[in-house]
Amino acid sequence: MTATSPARSTTPARSTSGGTHPAARTADQVAADATAVVGSADLSNRALRTFLHGLPGVDQVGLDGRAAVLGTRSIKTTSKAWALDTIITMTDLTTLEGADTPGRVRSLVAKALTPEPGDPSCPRPAAVCVYGDMVTVAKQALGSAPINVAAVATAFPAGRAGRTARLADTTDAVEAGAEEIDMVIDRGAFLSGDYRKVYDDIIAVREICQQRAGEPAHLKVILETGELATADNVCRASWLSMLAGADFIKTSTGKVSPAATLPVTVLMLEAVRDFLAATGVQVGVKPAGGIRTSKDAIKYLVAVNEVAGEAWLDPEFFRFGASSLLNDVLLQRQKLATGAYSGPDYVTID
Ligand SMILES: O=C[C@H](O)COP(=O)(O)O
């Protein structure tokens, strides 16, 4: 990623309560510092630390309050139909089980290709998300359909492997044709303050993504927010990932509790909004893990619109990582169209 000329603003960088942190730098200062960090030829861990620890502090109480308010918004029935279809187009339909088989992946792909048999107006998910060794199976099953294959990589979910193994994992997935790579950060390095290691890892994975035949693979960086302990850490990990060139920042692997939450997603939406203002680069957000109902997913859409803005209401910039959300969305879609649920046999519950 190359930081373009920062958009100039004289408003102070905002913390999540909607107010400003007493020690907050202005957006101009954050922009200048971010540009200096990205442009530095010899970036030290100390420089990264200074930048990340100088970000406005997060008011956790304010964050929870803001998310709670967003979660109570109601939407009109007409908007609900749009919301349900939008959720489908933003879904990375996922299977990430040790017991995944080629048959299971083919069945996931069949569902992605035809989510609602008999209703050609039903949109398709953005991607299917699988382990790297299942990319070939998924690609073959998808054929030329415009659905991406996202592969988890870098020793997902814990990331506990040396860089050589983590990068080899990524190379395998990219060479098999994955259009999207979902990497995990080294939480141990991050939590021990070795930001430079995390930064270098992301850059190395991104370089492999860039080498994909045809289009570069899009890089989603999983923070595993449930292991980061504080909201300030989530904010720092978001900025660190974006500075290193993430196309998306993703909350969770789905293997750690808590996984995606609305407050954490609001915080990450604020980060991408502020990063765009500072650098001119728009990064996407992917909450993943534990989002199972349309009702919850709609709360996330409201947050996207109100926190980051309409520009993020696009699968290019917002995704849901979910294994079973699609089933509920299809049921709700049916209910909206016919006034009744079609019964539990109507959609596959897998
Ligand atoms: O990235 C997606 C998650 O692994 C899926 O989690 P879920 O099964 O809770 O929807």
C-alpha cells in the first residue's frame, strides 16, 4: 500500500464516545504521522510504538453505549428486504472445520451458487471461505461463477508457526487460485509489543498476495480481537494492519470467544474511517464469528452506515464471516415475501 496525500482536516481525531480524548492529536497530526510511518525507509519498532500508542485512547464505556444505541435502531419493512439481500452479497460463506471434506466444501459451494432454489432473484454470497487445502476443490466447484474463494492462511487460527511455514501456507493458497487471503496476526508478538514483527509479517503475506496470477489476492488481516484484551489494543492492531497494507481488517477467526461483537466492529469502523481521512486509502471491515441471525446482521449494517458511511455499504468494503447466518437470512427473506416461514426443511441447516 502506498499512502496517498492525506485528506486535510482540522477537526480533532475522534474517540469512540463521539467526543475527543483530552490528549488526542488532531486528524492532521495523525495523518502526518501515518504518512511518515508508511514512508519511513527504516521503520523501527519504537517508531511504530510511538505512533500506535499516540492514537486517541478509546473510551470503552462510550464505545459500548454507542454500539447499544446503534443496536436499537429499527428499519422499515421496505429497507428490510434491501438489508437481507445486502447481507447475502456481503457474506463470506464459511466452513473452517478440522472435519471439512471435499464433499462438505462442494455442498457449501452449491449453497453459494443457489442459495434459494426456485428464486433466481436471490443474490449470491461474495465468497466462500475455506482452509487453504480446500481452495482447489472450491475453485473447481465454482467454475466461472463470480464468487471468490477466500482461504485462511498463516497457520490459522492460532498463527503459532514460524514465518517460513506461515508464508508457505499463504503461497499454497494463492497458487491454488484463492482470490482472498484471510491471515491471522501473531498475537503473541503484538501483545509483547513487537509491532515491527507483526508489521513485517503482514507485508510479507501481502507480497505473496500481489504475486497471484491475474489479479492480486485481497488481504484480510484477522486481529482476533477476543485475545487483544483492550479496546486500545484493537485500535492499535487495526492501524498497524492498515499501515502494513491490509485490504480488510477482520475481527476474529471464529475459534475464540468472544468473536465478533458490535462494539468491537464499531471501533474498527471508526478506525477505517479515520484511516481513510488520514491516508486517502479505504480499507474494508469483516466481523466474523458468532453472527447467526438477520436481526444481528442488520445491526451491523446500521453501524456501517452510521459510523463509516455509505461508501462501506459494499461487499468490496464490508463482509460478514459466517457459517450459518445465510440460513436465517433466507428464512427471513421467505417470511418477508410470503408472510410465513417455509418451515425448517426449506433451507439447509449446516
Ligand atoms: O470467519 C468465519 C467464522 O469462522 C465463522 O464463524 P461462525 O461459525 O460462528 O459463523
